[in-house]
Amino acid sequence: MKIFDWFKLRGYTPTIPSDATKYLDGTGVWSVPPGGGSGDYVQPLVNTEVAITGAVTATISKQHACSGTTADYTVTLPAASGNTGKSLSFRMATGLTKLVTIDGNGSETIDGALTRIMWAGEAAHLYCDGSNWFKIGGKSIPMTTRLSRSTDQSFSANTWTACTFTAQDFGVPQMYDSGNSRLSIPRPSKYLVTCKMYVAATGATDGFAGAAVNATDPSPYYSLSAPVSSGATVTAVFTGEFDLAAADFVNLSANTDGTSPKFLGAGVQTITAIETVGW
């Protein structure tokens, strides 16, 4: 028996619509799918998107649009208990200039971490298993920056000294600690750090350059060194991968003998960091 015959036996006489985006509902009427107006797989949101500009608790089963230019803020996830199989999502507005921390309720985690930090243009769709949260979709954008110095910087011989960077050439503003003139890390991840250094010292016979994490002397930490070149300068270009935590900082440091050592300016000293996104 055809479906039309089934309806006719019950007193219905449906007609075939000219609009192929409709479907035949249980009353014999051709209707538009409730999720939207086109009948496609991707439909407009049934629930209105929630606009967020500051600290708040997220709403289960809804999408949240985070924006703001005043201060970093935290969005807390609802308790996982009672929400098994449910989900919610976040999208960071392109005009967002601050960081948004997504925080699990209490000790609940998001893919094993208590918090996740997001910035402009990113998105995350989170699924709840009743105990914790898991990212099952979205978009992550690597954080990146480059710092440079525009003038010479003198320092004492035979002492590890960090180059103070005077400008951020590009990148995430939170990666430049202007108060301390150095590279700062906004969120935990692996970062590919590339350093370029040129140090001059009259009569130098021994000199080294290195990248130091949370320190000035790189020797007990991550270090790459370059011996003195041409008897007067220390030149170094090196790249290394660093597993860094939020609020870590990285210094580009030098140590040389000789007279009147200095970092040469005019953009010769640079440090570039590119995040290897892991979430």
C-alpha cells in the first residue's frame, strides 16, 4: 500500500506540494521542518544565541556569542550532573580583544583540564557525559606574535642579560608584557619560539645567547648558544619548541666578555612565538 492510500483510508487526501523543501507530517499536511525553513541538513538555531560580555554561567543546550573589549572574563559551565548527552557551544566574536576562560563547574574538567582559554575567532562545541565535558567540534586559532627592539641596549660584560623588547610587531596583545618588555604566554600549550640576536662587544673572545623560560640565565632551563663571531659580535638565530604554562615568560638573553657589550637595535633583535594548538 502506498503512503497516499494509507492516508486516504483514514479520510485524508494529501496533495503533492510544489515546494520540495517540505515534508509530510503526521496529519497529512506538507509542512516546513521545525528546525528551519530550507529543509537542508544545517538549520538555523532553534534557541536564540546567548550574548555574553562578562562573567556568567553558560546555559545548557544553547550557543553563546562572547564579545568584549574591557577585560578578560570567565564563563562557568553548568554542572555536568543531570546533563548527560547534552551539549552547548561558544563562539568568540572577531571583535573580541580580551581572553575568555571557559571553566568547568567545581572540579569538573574540559577534556581533562579545569579551564580552557579562548580568543577572537575561535569556537567550541562541548558535549557532556554527566561527569565532565568534551570538545566535539569547533575551531582553534594559534596564538602568535613577534617582538622587536628599535634601539641599542647596553649591558654589563660577563653577566646574563635579557633583551628588553620595545615593540610588538604583530600578534595577540596579551603575548606582549609591555611592563617588563618581554614575551608572555596567555594560555598553556606548546609554542615554537624563534629568536634572532646580534650583540656587539669590543675585543670579545667568548659570548653566548639563549632563550630562558621564567628566568634571565638560560643555562638551567632551555638554552641554545652561539659562540662569539669575528672576535667582536655574538650572532644567533635559533628555534625551539617549548611546553609553556599560562603566565610563563620567555627572555632572549646574552652573555659576553669584552668592552661595552650591547644589543644592537633597529629591529635586529626579535623573538617570535607561534602556538601549536592542542585543543
